[in-house]
Amino acid sequence: MNTTAQPQSEKEPLDPAFVKLAVILLVGVTPSLFDSTIVNVAIHAISHGLHTSVLAAQWTISGYVLALGIAVPIAGWAMTRFGTRTTWMVALTSFMVGSVLSSTAWNIGALIGFRLLQGLGGGLLMPVMQNMLMTAAGGRKLGRIMAAVALPGLLGPIFGPVVGGLLIEHLSWRWIFWINVPFSITGLVLAWRGLEAGTADKNAYLDLTGLVLLSPALAAVIFGLTVIGTHGSADHAIVIIPLAVGAALLGLFVAHALRVARPLFDVRLFKARSFTASTILLFLSGLALYGALLLLPLYYQQLRGNSALDAGLLLAPQGIGMLLTRGKAGKLTDKIGARPIVLAGFVLTALGTIAYTQAGIHTNDILLALSLVVRGAGLGAVTIPLMATAYIGLTPSQIPHATIATRVLLQVGGSFGTAIMAMILQTQLAAHASAGGAGTTTAFNNTFWWSVALTAIAIIPAFALPRQKAQTSES
């Protein structure tokens, strides 16, 4: 084997056919990834417009996340059964229809229901795209591939809050859903014209037992974690029971998956050290990212009294930081492996959060903006290498299973992070309520310290990541 060929191939551009595929898929997936960051800044406007509480309006986000968790496990089977193009277009259509219906919601119950439909489509889009790109890549340049996959997710924190703030300030909250429609229509046209239909196997095997166990398990866990945030603690039956049921169903699923030949998700992948380390760290990175995504807008809007648009503009530097490291992280992963990049990323994420542990009402905006750039750079350096490393040594038949695991653990980690940060913040606000504005500042400072601590914890398992370049098996 020629050992000098590989470094040269690293410098070669991506295949034009692959670039075309990536562009088509990225256009379609972009609105679903922008959706969460746009809706985050609209919660107050939604609660006011539909005459409901902020806690009830928060379920427009939680319900969407819940639907994502339910949809992800069936992505692999759906692609085999109906073909990749059909699965992609049905998922994108579901997301678009859910968006249109959400814009017409007459009360909070209707909005939450329509968001569930939107989430079911959105939940399929990302794993289908990830699976199609990884399969097309054939195990080459995984770092650069994951950088392309992550692009809409990195742009979301830059433009999502700003776009959401503009729409709310100058139009109404209903327009945050209408903005998805032109992207979705464009994505559908491009998919119809540019994607291969793929092979549809009408006899494709679906592990029904596994589906009945895994999807409700994920829904129960995500629901329980979400309710923690609304109740401010975990010692309520409405929290404990779903988490217990979810854990029990997950245990039953693992036992079932180890017995059958073709499980919905192959848990034997966790025997690979690189896969296990990557998925654990994806969970922790989801916790670090989404937990702070809850805290940061609240800091600007509740503590400092900024508008939704101002908060969106003030948060944009975090997305810029993520964008700065996205390409480099992918290329370096292909060259030197994930471990040093991920370690540096978590350190930067923690350092970029520390300024908020000291921030008050009048803290310098430039200092906070620079801190967000550092924080974003750290997060951008973490996610891409982890997603790429999860595929090291896997055969093509194992890629759909790896895709399920990476998306689910990132999503559950995000739900856990949001729930934990909401619970800590609520507890801190109650503990310092008697001190007025100073107490609110202390509550936010202490909660940001918790965010720093949870990010620092992730550094420990990062040492288990492999050092070799991210390349899958081509067998």
C-alpha cells in the first residue's frame, strides 16, 4: 500500500457530484435547523399573542423536540423502504405543512399540535441527510463532510435570533413559520430534479418491537427532562414517572436489540471505543450548547431588558465564532484526529462562558461579544470532530445505526441541558428573590457557573477519543 497517497488525497477537492448532493440537502435542511433558534426568541410574543403563559408557550419548543426524538429511529428503515429521495421529500413536505399550520394556530393547543407535525418531518431530515452524505463519501474526508453537514446548524445561532427578532418586531410571531415555506419549496424542487430516486425495498424489514420500545422511551425521557424545567425540580411525579418509564423501556430495548439479528438500532456499536466516546461527548456537547442557548437570551431579555431583536443581535457573535472554526475543525480532524481538537474546543467553550459568571446589568457589550466568539469557536471545534469520529471503522451497513445514535444523543443531551439549566436558574431566582435586581444578577451568575462546570466535566471523557484520522471502513 502506498502510504504517501493519502496525504495527497487529503488536498484534493470534494467530488462535484458530492458537492451537488450536499447543496441540495443543505438547502432543504436549513429551515428546520434555523427553526429552534428563531422560535426561542418568540416565546414571549407567542404567549402574549395567544393569551397563555410563558410556560405553556415553551411547549412549542419542547413539543417540537419531542417529535424529533420520536422520528429519528425510523429514518434508516424509511430510506430502505421508500427510497432516499421519497423519504427526504415526504419529511420536508411534513415540515413545511406543519410550518404553515403553525402560522394559523388559533390557540396554544393547536400550535403545539402543529409543531409536533413539523417536528416529525424535521426529525427525519437531519439523519437522512447525514446518512446520504456519509454513504456518498465512502469513508473519505469525514471531517470535511461533517463540516458541511454542520453548516446550517452553525449559521442558525448567527441569523436565527436576528431574523426572529426582526419578524416579531416588524410583523408578528406568525411570520417565523412562514419564512420556512420558500426554503422548503426550493428544497423540494431541487430534490425532485437533482436527487436519485434510490432503491425502494417493499419488503424492507422493520423491527416493530424495537420501534415500540425505543421511540416511546425517547419521548418519555425527553418529556421528563423538559418538565423538570417547568417545575423547577425533579421531585415531582410528572417528572419521575416519565423518566422511570423511559429508562425501563430503554433497558428492554437494549435486551431486545442484543437478541435479534436486525434490530432497529445496533447497540453492539458501543463495543467500539471511538464510537462510545464520541456519542457520550455528543450528549455532553448537546448539554453545553442547548443549556446555554436557554440562559443567554434570558440574560439579555430578563436581566438587562433588551428586546428580542437586540438579544438576537447580541447573541450573533457566538454563531460567528462557531463559523470561524467549522472548516478548520473538519480539516484538522482528517489530519490529526479528534482528541486534541475536542479537548481545545471544550476548554474554549468553558472560557467563553466565564465572563457571564461575572456579568451584570451594565457589563460591557464588547467584552461579552468577544466571550461569545470564544465560546462559539469552542463549540464549533467540538461537534464536527465528534460526529466524524463516531463513524471510524464502520461498514456502510452500520452507518444508519451510527446516524441514529449521534442524532438521538445530541438531541437528548440538548433536552437535558435545557432542563437542568432551567431548573438551576429557577431555583437560584427563588433563593435570591429578596435581594431584588442584585439577586437576579447573582442567580444568573451562579447558573452560568454551573454551565461552566458541566462543560469542564466533558473534558475527562475526551481523552478516550482516538488519535487516528477519521476514516470509515470501505468494506
